[in-house]
Amino acid sequence: MSWRYHGYFPRSTPKAAKGGIKAQSKRGEFAESWWAKRWIAVLESFNIGARLGRGRSYARNGQVLSIDIEKGKVEARVQGSRAKPYEISIKVKPLSVADWKKLTKVLSSQVIFTAKLLSGEMPQDIEQAFKGAGLSLFPDRLRDLETNCSCPDWSNPCKHIAAVYYLLGEEFDRNPFLLFKLRGMEREELLDGLGESKEEGSKAKRTRKDSAPVMEKAPPSADPIDPDGDAFWRGGQLPDDLLGEVRIPPMQAALLKRLGNFPFWRGNQLIQDVLYPVYSNASIHGLDILVCETECKDGRKAHVPH
């Protein structure tokens, strides 16, 4: 009697993968935000039994080698028990241009939606906005997804697809706009669409006179450019207050925090945790150097509180 005939495969041990994507979650739930948990709930509603647990193990052990997200499609490679990694695809039907236009009009009608999206957060009631437009953000039925894996397991989704699902949930925590991308809209396109819908609404309330632009002649520059080429290349004395007030920023590594962690990070530590001390030390040493150059001309060593 064949295992394959009954659609069942005995548990196998995957080959060790090098440079795979390891889940940041070591135990418990994979997602923190409500929208990422909603995505994971879709997977867990498919009743695929023990394959869920194996999928979590694959995700945490770094068996997923790559994940690429495009509009309406996710493609991934997962190292299983065979020498050649398995090819994974997860397809979600993208919304049409007309549907997105209808949706952005609904979203732009409420300031809270636009404000939260601009701050990189998924509004709590956004699903209601989708339903109000007759649409859905999340796939809520198995047939809303088309999944495929090159592994011999007939179960769909299999443990390899489940592993990709869990890692996608973690990435949605970091970047909720990837959910919109799966439904066919990039982040920039969505924000531009919200702006256009808001502008169209504002124009409808303005009279033609109010909306007419007023052209003003720019005042002449107080410091015209010196036509002397030699003087330009020689440069000159820089003003003492060129840099303005120089101090250690009240929020360390603000740009690093805004950018967030790299998508599908492969390191054992989060990149923010690794680079944060570097940013902090650079601020302190940079201020030391500047203070010494401007205030230590008599040979005294500048001291900056650490």
C-alpha cells in the first residue's frame, strides 16, 4: 500500500538550510498587530492539522530561503528533505482599478484612516471600510487563495506553504502596506490615491475664484551669487553659526527607527538592535570632535556628558 496513494507522507527531516529567513518569534504567537494576527487566522482556519506545527518549526529554523512579494502574488523557496528547495506560490486576486478608486474615496472620507496609514499603521476599522465598498482586504475563504508547492505532499496548504504564511505574518507586522500590495496597490499608489480623492473633495467645495492660483514674483536674493569664478572655487570663511545649534538628538537613531528592520531579515539579531549603539556612539563622538574644534583652541580637552 502506498503512502502517496492515500495522500499521506510520513514525517521527514528537512535538510539544514544556510542563510535562510528565521522567524523573530521563538515561541508562542507569530504576530503582534491585529492585522497580522488576522492574516495568520486565515491560515489556521484551513484545518490542516499537524502541518501547522511543522510550518512553525520550518519558519523558526530558517528553512525558508527567500520570499518575494508582488502584486497579487507571493513566490518563495523552502528547503525541505530533498536536495532541491521547493518552489512555493501564493496568489491572491488583486482588486481592479475601479475597486481601488472606490475604496480610496471611502478611506479619504475619514481623516483617521489617512492619518494612521501615513504613520504606517493599519486603522482598526479598515475592514469595515472595505466592506462598505463591497470589498475585502483579507482572503476569508480557502478558494480566495491559490496556493501551490512543488513538494510531493498532496495537502494544500502543506507545511512549506504554512512556513511562508507565518513569515508573511511577521512581515505584515513591520509593514502593513504589503497587504495592500498583495491586493494590487503599492504604498505610494495608495497614498497618492488618498491624496487625489481628498483633493477632489476639496475642489468640489471651493469656488472658481478661490481655487484660482495667485502668481507672485519672487523677491530678489539678498546675497546674489558672485560672478567671479576664482572666488567661487577658492571658497571663503564659513560663518561660525553655519551649523546652527549642535547637540545630541533627543531621540537616538530616529531615521533607523523610521526605516524599521530589513524585510525578511536573516540575522540572529534585529538590525535595529545591532546598529542602535553605533548611532548613539557616533552622536557622542561627533559632538566631542565638533566641540574640540570650536572651543578647545587653548589645548583643553572638551568633555561631553555620556
